[in-house]
Amino acid sequence: MASGKDLPVSPLALPLPELPPVPGVLLGTGVAGIRYKAREDVTMMAFPAGTTVAGVFTKNQCPGAPVDWCRAALKGGKARALVVTAGNSNVFTGKAGRETCKATAAAMAKLAGCKPNEVFLASTGVIGEKLPTEKLTAALPAVHAVLEPDPWQHAARAIMTTDTFPKGATRTAKIGDATVTVNGIAKGSGMIAPDMATMLCFLATDAKVPAGALQAILKKGVDRSFNCVTVDSDTSTSDTVLLFATGATKHPRVPAEGGAMLKDFARAVHEVLMDLALLVARDGEGAQKLIEIHVAGAVSAKSAHRVAMSIANSPLVKTAIAGEDANWGRIVMAVGKSGEKADRDRLSVGVGGTWMAREGEIVPGYDEAPVVAHMKGREVRIDVDLGLGRGSATVWTCDLTHGYIDINGAYRS
């Protein structure tokens, strides 16, 4: 089974930052032996009474049982615990999958002293295999017994599957005169495409924020971050982003609608989400290069986003970059197939700050050398100007290498 333990660390990896304790949050990790051998595969978070929660989930029409469970639990707006398992996604498991969620939530609720619908669940890994419920529930008491404020770094590692490095981010923000913390961890390396969130991501803060306001901030942040990242155009069945607010730090009361009082808090949440989204792109399966694609001159921002995603998801564009081939014709192709309004005779294409084509033809005197030099680096920038309007968007992806095939061809073996 491919896992972060087996794979070389991505050359685009960034070190895991120090993630400080978040008042009100306790974490623990443990070994259930669900699929992996001799590595932690269970992560638990516990929260005090009154903790609010927000969530964004996959739009895949074949979601996992944990996604269904969380969607239902989210209606209550309150959370006391989170249980995450790695190695088995509990997807396409029918009644057995639903029963696993029910049993896991009940077992965790007993430990936390709460209702089962205050327990949130997430699983990642192989699709279509029944999750061994007894192994998971048997592991929970030992994990609960070691809950502490500090183990964010351990949690970031325990949720990994084909990730090659753990992913975390942290920020602070002001609400009134009080300082609050926002921490986040994520896992994701393949089956990453924006159709809500991509992968698994968990944020926690000590701010006291009503569930409705928390949901609005999270949704907006996801649209600007994870929904602007793609690795392979495949949307996971398990995609989940959850944000928990413990309210453990005292600050001025936040109105139900949030408003201006949460401006700095929203900034911190959005920055954590963006950091995590870019880390996922950096850890794309087999990735050797991070690619930023900026589209301007579109008829609308939405149109620009769709054009940018068409480029980002093109295997021909991604393999050209992997091979450091300055084949700008592939970018033109991806613009044209997007289904969005484009005019060949107004289109401009550039790579690494060098414009290669303008108004439908190659730039006179175009020198490919600086483009090739730019493409030899670890980070590649593509610019497209449609020349039609003022809409713009930026998205991120990675190149497509033989490593992607090697990892996914051996995923279950």
C-alpha cells in the first residue's frame, strides 16, 4: 500500500511549521491497524461544550458514509469531537459503512460525554472495502487517554495516505482586543480537484463564533483556496473541510451574522486555507513542479476561473511542463476547449514573464531560451490574456510525471 512512509518526499515540500496549542482543543493519535502496519492511523480531537462547527464537503455524487454523517451532524451546529481514520475511506460500503459511522460516533460520544451527533467523522484511503469497525472502536479509548493540547504535528502525520510530507498552517487574529489562534492540518496528494474542498482538512480556533457566521467564512475561504487547486481533475468521494470554534478565549460578543468584527479573523482563516491548499498542490502525486496559472481579460471572473482550470487539468500542458517543453500551443488548445468565450485573434500567452504569443500569433523575435530556463525551475508561471473583458482568476496545479502512474498503479498492492 503506497503511503507517505514509502514514498520519497516531494522536492516541492515545505517544512511543517510549529503549530501552537489552540485553547479548548485536545488532540491524540493512535494505531488501529485498519490498513497500515506499525504507523498511527487514527486521529482524535476533543472540544469543550459550546464549540461551534462549519463544514464544506465533496460534490461527488458517490460520497462516503462519513461525509453523509457529517452533513447530517452539521445541522446541529455544535461539535464535541472529531475522529479521523487513514487507510480505508469507508466509501461504497453500503449499510456496513453507515453502521461503522454510527458505532464509531457512539463509542466516541461515550468517551467525550456528548451526543453522537456532536461527533464528526472522516476517513481516507481505499474505496469499496469495509472498514473494520471493531479495530477502530477498540483503538479509541487508548487515544482518548492520551489527549493533549500539543500534538498537532502528530495529527498532521497520522491523517496522511499517499502524502509525502505533513501539512499544517497557523495564524493569529484580533477580535476586539483579544488575540485568537487558527490552526489547520490537511492531507491530500491525489484525487484532488476543486468541487468543494479536495482531500481532508481540519481547522480549529479558540474564537467564539456563531455557526452561521463560521460557515460563511469557511465557504468563502474554500472557494478562494481549495477550489483553485487541482492535481489530477478527480474529485474525491471523501472531501471534507471542517472548522471548529471552541470559544475558549474571551472577546467581545460576535453577532449571529458575524460582520466587521470578524474581518481579521476571516483573514486568518483564509490564509490558513490558502497555505494548506498550496501544500496539497506541492505534494501532488509524482509532482516535480508547482504551476501557477493566471488568466486575465475574460468576460467574467467565473469564466476566467474555468479557463484557468482547463489549462491546469490538461494532461498535455502538465506533461509539457514536466518535460520542460515550451510548447505554448498546448496552452492555446486548453483555452479553446474550456467552453468559455475566447477569441483566437485576441489571445495572448506567456510563461515565466515572457510573452510567447499575442493577438493570435507568435510574438515577432520571440526567444524561447528564457522560457526554457524558467521551466527548469521548481515553480512555473503561465499567463493568459483573453483580451475580452476584465475578468481574472488564478489557480494552481502541478506537473504530470511517471511518478503519478507509479503511485496510483500500485495503490492497492
